[in-house]
Amino acid sequence: MPLPKDSLVNCDIESLAYGGRGVAHVDGMAVFVAGGLPGDTVCARIVRSKKRFAEGVVEAVTTPSSHRVEPRCVHFGTCGGCSLQHLDYPEQLAQKNAQVAAALARIGGVQGLVMDPPAASPEVWGYRNKMEFSFEQRPDGLHLGLRQPTPEGANRPGPVLDITECHLCAPWDVEIMAAVREFCRASGVPAHDPAADTGYWRHLVIRHTGAGEVMAHLITARDERKDNLIGDMAALFLERFPEMASFVHSTRVKRTAVACGEKIVQTLGNGFVEERLARGERQVRYRLSPNAFFQTNTGGAGELFATVAEFCALSETQVLLDLYCGTGAIGIYLAGEAGRVIGVELSEESVTKARESARLNGLSNCTFIAGSLEQGIPGMDGSGDEAVPDVVVVDPPRSGMHENTAQALLTLGAPRIVAVSCDPATLARDVKRLADRYDVTRARAVDMFPHTHHIETVALLELRA
């Protein structure tokens, strides 16, 4: 029988579901409880009741879990950026590992797999190398900070919270953001309103690298009459943040609230920053443009790429096919152990940056191709042995592989596929698509995002004889 909406139930939280809600059972029905942690006994109010499950929120913690800790940030519970800050880190890692294993078994049909021990983030605070801040204009003035969670049932983003601290990023990220907020408020120019397509200020992206370089990327609406403001902001940066390597101003015309510029207007300093990862005795170097994607946890990226390298087990004569390669981060990291690397990516801009990074590392065995994977794999039809790579790395977007890509991989029949995913459910779905010819023999959860519900996974699929 469904649990009545607004009723109060006492329950024990058994585990965490992907997304961060606690899982309990009341009279045999699963209840997903926002704010509940494994080991808690809580009084929960039912906010949504379905035939097979219910959703609730914690009204009171009757008996706290031994894994509960005091959140570090004053914005915890309001910002929404790190919903697990009140759960100790070892238990966060254990719960995320269990979520991956459960998804592979329940959705992917993978039975009897013993997961590799999960890889923890080398740093659990201050690990983010990139922060995206949003502007918003409200009746009380201009705001710049982080978006709060979308209100229940609302078809719009949550309001911007003027944060004063964030423990996931470097301290100077918040200092730079606060200086920009003060400057833009003083300018009297309003923030952009996507609905009305009015206003000017849109996003501020701050990126810093392990090499100590800092880039500030300001994204505005297109209005040449306000270019003088950008010059004044550049002067502010030179005075207050002389360590900044790059300040880029770009414009965006599309109304969609995405922190990505369409046209670069001005640049102070370099138009890029350089990220580096250790790979044995060599340093792998990446040149990152303002809009470039790179893993937001540099130390975690080292753990992730090292796991991919371990699962690939390449030799210097083997060919690696890197699908959804982006700016070539994984392929370039592995190129020193492979005979040849072929990367395929839809974005021509990303492919251009991948080629630049390959040259930066002195690599001559890398080829990057701009092309869609929705119709299969460009140049790889499996018609001859020479067309079959030894290893395929697949790192698709959160939505997973396109169906035609999965079918092309089945036709290609590479001996090993190493799948990388930021969503356990879509990874499990993709694994099931390949189950006709491949077995999952290893999987490891890699935590790139401490204190959030997100988790990366690397899985090794081997071709059945």
C-alpha cells in the first residue's frame, strides 16, 4: 500500500542511492530520503508516493550515523554543490563503490564481478581546478556565485547564491570572484537575463593548473559599447592578482545559460594555460583554451588515467582507438606506451587542441579525427585485420554511447574495450549493449568529486573467444 503523502515515518537509512538520497524500507517499500545518511535513524516526511516506492525528506534525525561529521562550509545545505559534506570521506567512497557495483549488476546484467578497490581522490578539499560562476540580476541588485538547486517542480534554474567561501576550489578562486562581483555591481550594468535577452554579464570561469597558472574567463552578452569596462576589469586583475596568467573576455549570443563563449574579444596575457600530469618519468602537458574541457580534479585525473592505462595494458606495437576523445587527454597520456593512437571527436575545436597538445609533447604517433560517432566509427568498418585496433577507449558524454557506436564496436571486435563513464547507470546500459561479444572482467570506481554524489568508473571489457 502506498505511503500517504505528508505522513511521517520512522526508518533506518541503509545505504545511499546514486544522487545522494538515503535508502530505507518501510513495510517493504523503498523510501528515498533526502538528507538521510547510512546508519541514521530518522523521522521522514513523505513528499511523493508511488506504487512501488516513495520519496521523503528528513524531518528529524533520531539517532545519527557514526559516519556523520560536521560540514566545513557555511553554505552547506543551501548551495547544493556538495551534498555529502556531512558524511565522512571513507564512507562516501564505500557508498559510491557500492552504487557502481549495483548498477553494473542490476542494469548491466554483470554477475559475479569483484570490483577493484576504489581509487580515492588524492585531495578531498581544494581539488577543483575549474569553477563556473553565474551572474543573475534580481530586484535587489546583481548577484554572482553558484546556482542553488532547481526548485521542486520548477522549469527554471535555481537562484544564484553569493557565496563567501568554497572548500572545493582554491581560495583565490573565491577572492577573484568576489572582486569581479564588486566591480560589476559598481558598474551599474545589469546581469544578463536569458528570458528577456537583456543585460550584459553572463558567466565567470576561473581555471588554475597544477603548474600554478590561473585563467579568468569572463563571458558577457555582445555589446561593443561596454568594452571599456573589460579594460577596467583587466587593470583590476593586474593590480590585485598579478599571478594571473590569462584573462579572456568572450561573448555569447545564444540565450542558453551555458558557461561557454562563442567569440573571444580580448585577451590579457596568454590565451591558454598549461596543465601537467606525471606519467612515470615524463610530464604529460596539455594546452587548455578558455572553453576546453579537462577533468576538474587534476590529482583525480592522474588516478583516472593511470587506471585506464592499467586496464589497457598497451605495448609499443599496439594501436589504441580513443573514441569521444575530446582534447585528446587520455590518448596523449597513453601515447608513450602505444605504437599508434587514433582519436575521434565531434568538436573540431577540441581536435585542434588535441593536435596542439600532441605537438607540445613531441608525439608523432597520434592522429586525431573530427567526426560524428552517431553513424559508426569513421574509417573503422572492421573489413580487414588492419582495421582492428588492439584496444579501444570509450569516454562518452553523461548520456552514454550512441546506439550506432555500440553496434560498430560489436562489428569491429577489438580484443579489449576500456570504458570510462561519469554515470554508473549509463555505463551499465552501455555494457549491456556490448554483452553479446564482451565480458566485463574488471571495474574500478575513481572518485573525482569528493563531497558530491558524482563518481567516475573505468571498466575493462574483453572479447570472448
